[in-house]
Amino acid sequence: MKIRMLPPPRLGFSIFAALIFTLGLSACGGSDPATAERQTQHARVRASIAEPVENEPVTQQLYIAYFGRPADANGLNQFKYQLYQLGVGPTAQDLNASYATNAGLRALVNSFGDSPESNALYTGDTAAFVQAIYVNLLNRAPDAEGKAYWVHAIDSGLLTRAKAALSILAAAQVNPTPQGLIDAQLIANKSANSKVFTSLAPVDAYRGEFAAQLAREMLRKVTAATTVEEFRATIDSTIVKLTTAELFTYTGNYTGSYDGSDEGTFSFTVAPDGTISGSGKSNLQGVTLIITGSLANASGPSVPVAGSIGPLSFTATLTTDGKLNGSWNGLGMSGSLRATRIIY
């Protein structure tokens, strides 16, 4: 079935504010009827704006839609307060309706859609892009009609990729069909369990791609029938994995160079299990070199690294802030090497 576009925006804060200012408010106070009426109108405007805590569910839903995972504590607090400051209502439908007219909100949502994490998660052509959003948000592939609808909206320019996840999220929550009701409940359950996870996950452990992938795998286990109480054990076990994984701090993509008797450049990836894989090129020899290696099981601010760059062996130290420094040797040659993490 097709998830339909939302109706035009409801009367929101910006329109109420404009109405108030057109009344020609004066600077004087008092207890006259006009002043009392103005105070009442101001109170109604304040009541129409969601408090930061009320923006927490929709913030979690945006993280799920754009990143496939629960929010981290710092991101959650920053985003929900920004929504509050922008005077945006507490639902995805409010955000979707205000996107076109609220420049601050538009920039905030686009920062999600244009982020390196979201771009890495949603790759490929438009059809693959739409399918990936459905899988991360709804745990299912789109039906043919719905997929065609969203693909056309994006390809025709009616909808940007940056906004697509928000629009699909907002529409899925108000779809009255049987499948739509299941989807809406699933989103609610993912949001509720994400809230628990975010409140429990240590800030220093829930960061980086390894942690994000663990959280995504956890959320994929949530169904429309999952309760917070039933899912607590899964949340706890995921957090244990985060806090006991000594090597997760070093995961990511690195780029660097080596010099000495030979010189060249290289790039490699550190996987969650501490293995290293990549390739490099000798500038002097003009050949491509395969990089392999591993991180030692050590805790602290750095970890020993050993491996090979083609026929050359290397040893190095990798720090938690993504800096690698060491030396290499082989074939009667030797030198130094260094690298920096570029994607965390």
C-alpha cells in the first residue's frame, strides 16, 4: 500500500505569533480587558510549543529514521532543545508540516539527512535508498505502490533525500490501513525502547560505528508486539557488549603515509574485532601493497598494532583519538609511518 503525503500544515506557532503582533501590542501593562486578553493569547502561544521533554519521542524517531539507531545522550539533549527553541510541535507530522516554512527546522533536519552517518547508511540509487529507510524504520521492504510513490517524489524533485526519512516517518504514523497501524505501533515501540537504551548507555561507550551497529542490530529485534519490559534484557545485553568491548574505541577508517628507504600512502579499516585491512601504494616502486594486521587486546589510552604492508612489516601504537605512529622494515629497508582516522 502507499504511504500518502501529509496534508498542508496546521496553524502553528509562527502564524499565532503573527496574529498576536498584528494586534498592535503596547508596552504598557495593567488590568484592563485588552491587556488581559493579550496575556491570555500569549499563554495560548506558550502552551502550543512543546517543552523539551515532549520532543524526546520525535527526536528518537528521527534518529531511528535517519541513522537506524537510538539517540546518544548528548545528541538527544541538543536536538530536543533545538526543536523547543524553534517552536516546533512534538510530532513528526508537526516537523514535516513546518519543514518548508521554518528555515531553522529545515537546516536541522537537513543536518541529519546530509550527515556522513546517514549518507553511509543510505547509499545506491533512489529505489535502494527508499528500501533502506523502510528496513531501518519499519523492519520491512516497501510494497510496490509505496516504493514507486516515494521514488517518484524524490526523482521528480518534489522531495529531497535529506527530507525523505522524515516524510516517510510522518506518513507511516498516520496511515490508517492494517499495515499502517502495525507500522505506527512498531515505531512507537522502537522509540520507547530507544529511550531506555539512551538513558542507560554510557556516553563514552556509545560512540563510533561499532557501537552504532550494535544498537541498530538491537532495534531490529523490536516488533509491533514488543514491550519495554520484555525488551529490557536485550537492551542490557547490548550495553554489556558496548562496555566490555576493549577495541571498539579504535574502529574506523584511516589514511596515512610512510617514508624512509621507500615512501608511499595507504588507507585501512580497523574492524570491531581489531583486525586491520586495506591497501597502499609505493611511490618509488609504483606497486599496490596489501595491508593486514591486528590490534592487541589492551586497554588504556593506546594499543599496540602489528601487521604488514605488502612485503614490509610494521609495528605501531594507535591512540584512542585515532592517531597511529610507528615504524616499518623489510627487504633491507626501513622507515616510519603515521595515519589518522577519517571516519569514526
